[in-house]
Amino acid sequence: MPESARARADKQQDLTRVRAERDDLRSQAQLLARIVQVLKIENHQLKEADTNLRGQLAAQGAVRDLTQRPRT
């Protein structure tokens, strides 16, 4: 195989490898973006639940909120 044909074949193999790696990284980035969205939704839901529970505790009045106590 002449040198220029071999060099072209090597470049083609490199290009194929780089494209496959790019596609894999793109898929991973899309998966991570979906995971971030799910975590944002879950975080929002947990914050709402925390707010609701704190409101319920405050409404009961008999339970002292220890998170608001003065530090010594």
C-alpha cells in the first residue's frame, strides 16, 4: 500500500473513532441533562413538602421549633 493511501486509511480510522467518541459523549451529555431535570423537580417537591410540614408544626403550636433556638 502506498504511503499516501496508508495515511488516508489511518486518517479515516481516526475520524471514525473520533466520531464514535463524539456520539458517545453527546449521549452522555443528554442523559446527564435529563438527570439534572429530574433532580430539579425532586428538589422542588422536597422544598414544598418541607414548607408544608413546617407550616403544620407551626400551626400546632405545642411543638417548639428547635431550629430557631438561640445558640449558646
